[in-house]
Amino acid sequence: MPPVPTGDLPVLDLDEIPYTVGYSRLFVRADGDALTVYRAAYERSLAESIVVGSLRLRDTTGGVVAVLRATPLGIEFADGTTLVVTPRDTVHIGTLPPGTSLEMDLSLPRMEAGLTPDRLVLPTDATASVTEVLTRVGTPTGGDILIACAGPLPEPVSHEQVLAVTSTNVRAWLARCPTVEHQWQSLVTLCWWVLGVNTLELGGAALGRAVVPSKLGYVGLWQWDAYFIAIGLRHGDPELAVEQLRVALSHPQPSGQLPDVVHEDGVLASSDDLPPGDLETLRAMASPSLAHSRIPLTKPPLTALAVALVAEQSSSDIVDEFIDAIVASQDWWYAESDPRGTGTPAYLHPYSSGLDDSPIFDHDAMVSSPDLAAYLILQDRILAGWLRERGRAQDADRCTLRADGALVALAAQWEPHRGFFPSIGDSGQPLSTDAVVGLLPLLVEDLPSEMAAALLAASTDPHRYGTPHRLPTVAADDPSFSPERMWRGPVWVNINWLVARGMRQQGFAAAADALERETLEMATLSGGPHEYFNPMDASKPPRSTTCFGWSSALLVDMAVRLSSAD
């Protein structure tokens, strides 16, 4: 067949950027001269996700037919054969040229079918079922090869039809990609493609469409991720953005608490829902907070901010849809997440912070940190405005009063000699760790100006947050700083987005623009929207996930804003 036209489509390296399509659990990566097909699932490792391994085409001499290129339209081999996956979790391979054969290891299909061979080679003249026992591999029409990795074999569809549908779907999604400044367009197109292919149906209509953080083990809707992803999606698909919020807010607990994760088998809302290994690790920290038999698990309260931003491109009606759930969640933080009774809520578990491995949790699982205070103040301010607009003056006054008190408490924690908001541990004593959570009070509109100026200075101080690529999640001169360890030094796009927003809140627009431009440059240099980045050289640390949802969404948002400003 002729080469697939690619135009301006992203090029997929099949390593950092696997091949996949929207609504499919399958993704394909290179493994030496072979391909491996994985099926994504919630909390499942890569090794446990392999369904087809060592997939190769061999020519008449037995040599491996090389992969020529991979794009969102499929994987093309040097002999013109193409491989595509479908939303029905099937792999389609076009009719093989004469003398060419397909070789593969079958993992999940082999086990389910009870097969004994470790390897199966299909001859080019296969025109019917390959074997009676191998019900999941067949050649539906014209010699095309189909591998079904979930459920029964679907009705026969020609490879040409599959290619046409794939092309239509890919181009329809990319047509929604925002147009941005030329220097960012390739990155934004890649990020927009990631958001499209990370879209799955979770449990069918019962849960709806969710843009998952990554198909590499993150198949579910994490509350925090949903907010950031919705903020980016609003620029091209406001309806899908609203769906992320709807799923995130669809399972409030009776107390008003919003669960950490919504997934196909339920929710992650407390320590009762943790895998045994995670629970034992947490208990080993010996925090007083673990005296409770059940620890609520949630994510930072950025719900109102996400709803407010999505409503700008969608409809103010979504405020009415979500406002009561947000009020109940905000009340939960003050009523149920303040075990010391100080009026300053705490994260009761590292997972609830979103910064699971931050050194602020090295000695205490329960921490009152300045970012949480800032989020709560910001959320109460937004809620007060909405409630007042809707004639609920008493509720609005309650939110305003609570935000005012929280700001007084936050300001009292300021350490002027360090230019620093410390986190507070279980004991009520400030922690010495200089973590990026201390910059988040920039989000508070009425933060005292001298504090805001000091935080701005810290963001460019080479001894603290002014690393070659900003902002590290722990200050460079802190003993806990590690440039490649999650939340202990690497740069995260969502933190940069929040800090830039805080800078604008304080009137530091030029500094915010500079930080966002640096973030886009870092992602471009590194090769895409990774989960996190090395602050010294912008590389992707070994354990950083690739094609990450909130990185993609917020890079889109940054590029749109900077392009609009220009």
C-alpha cells in the first residue's frame, strides 16, 4: 500500500511516546527489533500488562522487517504493511506481502486459550482461522490479520476500513487542537493528541469518559488530575472538560469528602481502599494520625478553580451543578481534616497532598502545609462570590469569614529571615524542609506584599528555586533535594502552572510569562509532556511516566495564554 500521509502529525518514537488510539486500552511500544502490545488497567505494572510480545514481521530470508515510522495513524513497516489498534482492543495488520510471516509471543490470549506453544508464526497465505484453539487471532477478510486482546473476535472489518476510520477519528480530534504561537504548535499538537488517546470509557455509561493520567498504569480518574486536565481541555473540547469534573464529583462521601480516585471497581476514598503494601508502608511511618483505623484519602481542594475556568468556555450552569458538592467538600476539610483542632486543616495522608513523596512527609504522615492553606483560601473566595451571586448571602459570609481567618493563620507562620512558609508537622512544630509548597501562597490575592515579593525572589534564587530549569519541587540547597526523585526535586508542570497563576495574582505578570515560557521550552527540549523533569538538564527521570495527562493539558493552557497575550 502507499505510504500513509502524515502531514503535521506527531512522530511517535514507540519508546517515550507509545502508539495508541483514543478509547482503546491497547498501546504499542518498541522492544529492540520487535513490538510489544500492552493492555492498560488500573494499578497494573507494565510487565503485567503485556498481551502480545515479540511481534515481528519476517521476510523471505527470515530477516526482521523494520518499522519505518509510527504516527497517530498507525505503525508502518518497511515493506508497506501497517498495524493499527482499535477502540475495541483489537490489533489489525494488513495483508502480508508474499513470503512475509508474522511472529509473536502470546501472553494473556495464550493463557486464556490454554495454548502450549510459546510462539506462533502465521504464514502469508492464512485466509481463515489460524487454528481451532486460538480463537483470538484470525484473518477476517482478504488475508488481513486481526488479534483481539479483550472479548470475542469482532465482526470482520477490512484493514482498509480500519485505516479509514482511524484517520477520520485522529484528524477530527486534532482539528480541535488550539492554534498557538508557531514555536509551540508542534508541542501543543502532541499534547492535544495525548489528551485524545488518553480518553477512555470507564465502566461504560455508568462512569463516562475519563481522560486518564496515562495508559501506563494510571487507568482511572484521579481528582487532582481531572481538574488540571479539564483546564486544558476547555480550549478545544469544553464538553469533555465538563465530563472530567462530573466524574470527579460523582462519588462524594456522606461527609462531603471527595475521593482521591474514581476507577472501574469503585473509588479510593480511604486507607481501607489501599493495597496492603501501601497501607503497611504508611503505618511504618508511625505518625499519630495513623491511630485512626480509617484515614480519608482525597486530593487538594482546587475544585472551584477548575470549575470557574471551565465555565469560561462552557456555561455558568456548571457552577449551579457543582456548587453544593464543592461547599460540602470545603466544609469537610475544616470539620474532618483538622485533627489538632487548630482551625488549620492538614493532609491526613501523603496521598491527599498529591505530592506523595515530598520530604515534608518524611517524619509525619499528617502535615498542615502552606499550599493547602492557600487552596482553601482561594476556594472559599471563589465560593463566596458564587454564593453571593445566587442570593445565598449567609453562606457567602461564612466562606469569607473562614478565608479571612485562614489568611491570618497562614501569615502568622511566615519566617521572614528565611523568606519561607514552613509546613507544620503532627507535633505542631514547623518543619525545616524548603519545599515548593511554600511558594503556593502566591495564589492568595490579599497576601501581604512583602511576603509575595520574597516568594518571587525565591523563585529565581539559584540556591533555592532558580535552577537551570524551574521550579524544582524542593529547593536546590535543601538536604532533601534530589533532581530525579519524585517530588523531591524534579519539575512538575502543574506546580509551575499554579505558581505562575499565583504570580499573576500578585501583579507579577512578566515573571509569570517567563516561568510559563521556560516550562514550554523545557518540555520541548525534553521531548514531550512527561510526568516530571530533571531541573538541571530538563531530561526525563527514569521513573517519570511519559505522555502524562495533566502535563499535556497545562502545557496547552500555557501556550494558549501566552499566544493570546502576544
